[in-house]
Amino acid sequence: SNYGLAVSYMHISDRTLFNSVNGSEMRVAERSSGGQWGTTTLHSGNSTGWYTSIAVSTNGTLAATWVDLDGDDTVWISMNYDGTWMPAEIVAVNATFPRVGFVGEDPVVFHRDITNTDIVMSSKNNSGWSAEFIADQPTNFYRPDLATGPDGTLWYVFQKGYDSANGDADCDSFNECSVLMVHHDGTQMGTVQAIGYADPGQGVYPSIDVDSAGRPHVSWYATDDLGITVSAEGPNGWEPVTVTYDRASGRYSEITTNDEGWETVYTFDQEANGTIVYLERNPTEQDHDLVSDDDDLCPNTPFGESVDNDGCGESQRDTDNDGVLDVNDLCPFTNSIEASDVNTDGCGASQRDTDNDGVNDALDECPGTPAATAVDNKGCDAANQDSDSDGISDVNDLCPDTPYWAKDSVDSDGCALSEKDSDGDGAYDDFDKFPQDPTQIYDSDNDGYGDNESGNSPDGCPFEAGTSIGTPAGCPDIDGDGVADSVDDDLDGDGVVNEEDAFPLDASETIDTDGDAFGDNMDPDDDGDGHTDVKEVDCGSNPLDATSIPPDADGDGTCDALETADSGNETPSDGGEAEGINAMVIGGAVGLVVVVIAGIIGAMMFLSKDEDAPLGTAAAVSTSTTQAEGQQGQMIPTGKNCTQCNAPGVVHIPAYGRDYCSTCGQYN
């Protein structure tokens, strides 16, 4: 109490001739902080103050109860809130053996209901005191006990005899002939449990105490052994131990526990003139954690600490075996791979929180956050938070909710193409084909020119891709000269206007002399007279004139220019004519020899000229004649490359006024 110590007791002021109580008082003795005792009388009567009980709340409020046997066996209570005892009030009538305690700051009274032969707990409400049933008790045994645990909860112990006061003497029913205990946790009543045998023939006077670990200990009179039984929770559940005196000693026991939970029991020895004796239990295990020393891996567990099957308390466990005790381990479930390489906080590489912001490094997007700074679930403070994880802090992010699939394409403002409209034309950049031009959005043919005909660089052919750059732009341009085909007067870009070009879409052909739909460059018979161009050149006829054909006087299929005197196709009619012919043949042969010799000399001169001299210059061969590649007549080297195959060696044939390539056989 506020005074340090209070004791309730019955003071007998008068007895009859037969030593019966004829006057008594309910009193409370309190010792002040100075050590002085003072006494207060709470109730007076012919026979009052029986079975007293006193308790103190956490805040120092006192409550005292007693029974007045004069009349209806009334249970009374008196409260002391501030040093003054209040007038007593009735808790119950036809009741006995009260034990008072507190649930919070509210008093409760455990007692026996004589009328219904029940054990009940009474508590006060707005309408008075009401009772809550705990157990039935057909046989009347007194001296129950109540104790308050270190957490403020209540433990109540009492005796139960036979189930019936009328002839049931077999102890075969549930909780019959037992010492019973029940726990009230401050909210509700628990289940009644039997903790040991009690002689149903007489009272065993149970006593209870709760140690600093919150474990109850109970003692009671062992009638069969004339001794005392002590029971407490052990490694295998409730473990009663009986001390035998073989004498009437053990009644009215009072049990207490020390700081390690070992019991001392005070009891009344009737055979020693009512001497008070006490018993002390010797420790049966080193740390009293209810795990036998043989099985205890942590024999020095602080008393009261909950232990596991190995006898180790929370302060001793190392759940992940990383060498850091759980009480100091910020990462008590480190995996076995990392357990051998943890820091002083017991954290492996994947668990560490270097900046101690509550977000481990593996998930911390801001690993250098200053201490004691509020962070989000990504470990970032307000100045560094990046809600959409796009690399732009929220304070600078114009688009803080960029979807995850677009975060890799954001600009310096934190916006993805799908979130910004750079040119302000109402279309997001990811849709706008011209994100920097407010006059254009669409480009249906994807040629780089916008569909809007009134916008910048409009597409003259919006549904047909093109490369033209003039007006119209974005239209087909076959020759790639930048002019749209629709306005280009030389579609194939071969230098011949469309109207004069027999092949306006083919840059390799411009003329079709014979009108056979094959250009002269690829047509072997340009004039369509049935004689190949090569043959007509060799035979001296014009390959571009259908009326000019190779002369063949004797009609043998070989033109006259290629006819030889020894072919035997012409026979002289007389000797004179034969002589003339022979003379012509001889003269022609001589002439031919001269020409061949001149050609050989010219070729040798050409081959012996300086390597740096231009190919086919007039100085080397001015009027050479050759039969190479089937061409015949005067051929003058031009030093040009062929316009068809780009090979060197193009010659000019004056007779036709055209250049000829001996490599691909095409006129240039």
C-alpha cells in the first residue's frame, strides 16, 4: 500500500463461557514509512471479521474483505483510495471464504456461494455486485487462496471434494477430490485445471504464489502423509512433491517464491505447540527454465525468460547460426550461404541496410540517406524520392507516374514519349510522327512528309511513299533526282526527255530504230533488216538503215567484203578475163599483205608506247583498222569507259558516227 505494509485480521473482543466469540471486529493494521503501526477498525459485531483478505492495486488502492457470521453469512468489502478507509458495503449474502484482488483498478472478490454451492467471482457494476460462475463445490472446504502475478493477472486455488454431498465417495468424476486452479488474465476467466490430489475427507488449506516469471506455485496439506505437498510446473508439466513428517504438520501452509522461482513453505505444526515451521526447496536445475540440465544447451538462462526445447531463451538464441545472438541480430534469418559472412548486425550481403533507414541495400534506391531521415519504401527521402523509378527525382519529375514499361525512355523532365506533347498540338509524342512540328501529326505512308496539306512540308502523295523533295514532295521519283515523276520531263534521268525517249522509264535505252520494243543497246539487229549489227559493220552496210544491207554479189550468204578470191565461187569466161581477174587477185593479195603488215607495225608501236601515254591517242594509232570483236573498218580509240558496263577500250567508228564497246558489244 501507500504505507508500505498492511495486514487485515479479526480482533475478538468478547467470548462466552464456552469460548465462543461473542464480540469481534474487522481490523487493518498499517505500517507507515517511518515504521510506525496504526490500526483501523472497519466493522464490529457479535461475530464479524472472519476469513479476512486484503489486496493492493497497481496504483496503491487497498481493498479488504471479511465475513460477518452473525445472521446471513455476509461478505463485506471496504476500499481505501487515498489513505482513508471508506464505509463497508455488502458484496454477497450467504457467502463465505472471500479472497479479494484487482482486475486493473477494479476490485473483484472470489468466494463460495453457500446457497448454490458454487465458487464464483463477484465484481461491481452500475447496479451493484454480480457473480460469475467458476466451478461447483458441493462439499464445503474453506481456506482457498488468491495471488496476483507480476503482470497483474489473478490466480485462484481451491479444493473440491466429492461431486455430491450425499453419498458420492468414489472420486471418479472430472476434477473430483482435487486441488483446483483457475487463471483470470485481466479480460476473462480461464479453464479450471486440477493440479493434484486432495483428501476429500478434510480441508487441505491450499496456498498459491506466482513467481517473477509468471509461473504459479501451490502448496497444500498432505493428509495421508501428515506432511506438505508442493506442486509447480516442471519440464514434464505439473510436478507435485510431498514432504512427509509423520506428524500433524502441514495445515495452513503459506507458500512464497524467491527471485529464481524456488519455493519456501511456511506451515503450522500442531504437535509442536503450534510452532510455525518452514521448508525450502533445493534447486533441481541450474537456471530453473523447466528444461533439465542434461538437455539444457543454455544452462544460464536468465530466470523468467521463455525458452525453447534446448533451454535457450531469446537473449541466448542464434536462430540462423551466424554468430550474432538474436537479441542483437537485425537479420535473425540469414540464409546458410551468407551466415558465415555477416556484419556486426548479423546481416548478410543481401540483407544489409548500410544507411540504417529500414530498407535493405538490395532494395534501397537511395543507399546514402542521412541518419534519422524519413524515407519511403525505396529508401529515399522526400528530396530523392523517385516514385516511378525512372531516374528523375519526384521534385524534378514533370511526369512522376511514368509506367514501368516506359521508364527507360524518359527525357530530363522524367517524361516518356507517351506522356508529353512537345509541340503542343494535342498528340502525345509517341503517337505524333512530327513531335516538334505543331502543324503535322500523321504520315500515312511513312515517307517523312506530313499528311496535312496546309502544314509544314506537306505530302503531295499522302498515301503513296515517295522521295521527291520539290513540289510536290513525298511522291514517287524513279530516277531519284528529287523531282516527282508526275512533273519530271525525264523520268529515267538519261538526258533524253520523255517525249523523245523510246524508253522513258529505262535509263539504259533511249532509241528503238526498228520499233521492235527492244532498245538499240540490247537489240543485236537495230534496223530490223535481218542482218546483225556486227555483220553489217563487218560488211560495210549501215546497221541503222533497214534499206542498207550487206552486198553479196554471188548470193552465197557471205557478203562481198568478206568474200575471198580462192573461194571458187566465181569462174572466168575467157583467158583475157582470167588474166585480168588474176591480176586483180594478185593486186588485192598484195594490198591485203600491206594492210596486215601496217596493222602489225601499228600494233607494235602501240604496245611499245610509254605506259603513261593516253590509251588510243592519235599519235599511236590515228587511222588503224582492226577485226577485233567482229568489227571491221576504221576504229579510233577514245580513252573512255563504256557507259553500259564501265569497261575501258571504247572506240569511235567514223563510218557510223558512233562509239562502240568491244567488251560488252554495245554502242554508247
